Amino acid sequence: MYLEIISPEAKLFEGEISSIILPGSSGSFQLLNNHAPIVSTLTSGIVKIFGKIKLEKNHSDKFITEGNETTLFKISSGTVEMNDNKVILLSD
């Protein structure tokens, strides 16, 4: 699946991932390939991105890498949309 992470300042990441776990307003949830379309609000917490991803140097300080295929990204709030294997994460 394809992920875009967008903040008010810049597009922080775009690329292919395996899956993602998000801190939803009603609890954490995971998105996998071919997930049904969804739009959800997000609360403060950690976004876990799975897959080998390549971060741009100018935004890599916003992410924490755990092992080869897990990357963490802290948000204070946000919104996520998934449709046709494309995830768009708008974060504050």
C-alpha cells in the first residue's frame, strides 16, 4: 500500500509500506492492503509504520526507526483516509 504523511509545514513521507497502526479516537487500529475505505480522526500517540521505507534527510528527525522494518512517528492529532490501497495521513 502507498502512504503519504502530510503536516501543515510539508509532506513528511511518501512511499510503499506493508501496514500501519494508528491511534484512532476510539482506539488503535491497523490498516493492511485491500482494507475497506475508511476515514478516521486520530488522537495523540504513536503511528507505527511497517515495511522498509526510505526517509528524506530533511524530515528524518521526526521519525524513530526500530529495527529494519518498523518506523515510529509521534502525532498530537490528525486524520487518516484509506482508499484503493492509498493511505493519506494528515497530522499536527
